[in-house]
Amino acid sequence: MDYWTTSTQMVYKRGLGAAQPTGQVSTVAVRLDTILSAIAALVLKLDSLNNWFSHRRNDLAGHAALITAIAAA
């Protein structure tokens, strides 16, 4: 088992053969690495969205310049 539990106040670690309590008291039900993984995934998603919007802005600027050049001709 690899989870934090508040009912037994023990932390169980995977990879020790049978699950063995480490004796650490847990007040948080979600592990820190799970939270950090979620934050990292969100940052990557926001970065990809930022790149997408940046390309769209550049496309719009190019279209506006083309329309202006055609209108001026």
C-alpha cells in the first residue's frame, strides 16, 4: 500500500515487501508528490495555451498587415 491515512495515523510505504507502518503521524490525506504532479501538469498546460495564443496573435497581426496593404493599394 502507498497512501496516507488519518484513521490509523500511519504512513505505509510501497517497496518494503509487506506494508509496514513508518510511524509518522499524518494530518493530510493527499500526498505532497500528488499535489506537485498536478501543479506541474497545470503549468505545462498553461504554457502550451500561452504558446497557442501567441501564435494566434502573430497570425492576426500578419492578416491585419496584409489587409492594410491591400486596402492601401
